[in-house]
Amino acid sequence: EYQQRIRLGQEPPIVLPTLQQLQQNQQQGLVVRLCGRDSFVTEVSMKTMGIQYIFPVFEDPKRIQNLVWQYSHNNWRPVYWHVLPGSYGSSFSWSSSQDSAGGFPASKLCLFS
């Protein structure tokens, strides 16, 4: 089940830095990038920066399985988050379909204002 959720983009990033870690420069932070159906720029960013710094959000899991294959460590590490086309603003897009208590672990502290 876990490996299938990795392929389908239903597992959030493993670690998001806390506000305290960001303030103390212990981690660089994580860029959550809204990419649409696919994104060559994101693919290049993942290759040059590493997936510990960028977590893309895609609309079509079938179009980006090559990224899952390259970066998921045999379907054990989350690589991206999946949302339905045109539903980035829906709260349902950021909760896990498997567990209503799960989902994308973002708070208001993670967002720029």
C-alpha cells in the first residue's frame, strides 16, 4: 500500500523543517512547487538541487513516473504530491485519500505572506 501511494503521489514529504530549524539555518527549507501536468524545469531542479529541497505537486501521475523511478529509492521515498487538475485550492487536495487524519503536513508557518 505504501509503495503504491508513493507512485500515486499520496504520501507527503518525509520531513518538513520546523520554524525553529529555519531560523537557526539548520536546514535550507523545502520548496513546494505547483507544476501542473508536468514540468521540465522541476525535473532539472530535482536533478541539480536534490529532492531534499524541492517537493513538486503534479496533476497527472502517469506523466511523471520517470521521476518516481529516479528519486523514490525503489518506491520508499515520497517524490511528489498529486492534486486533481484545477483543484490546488481545495482542502481535499491536501488530505490523504487513505486516512482523513493524514495528508500534506503544512501549516500557515510554511507559507509566504
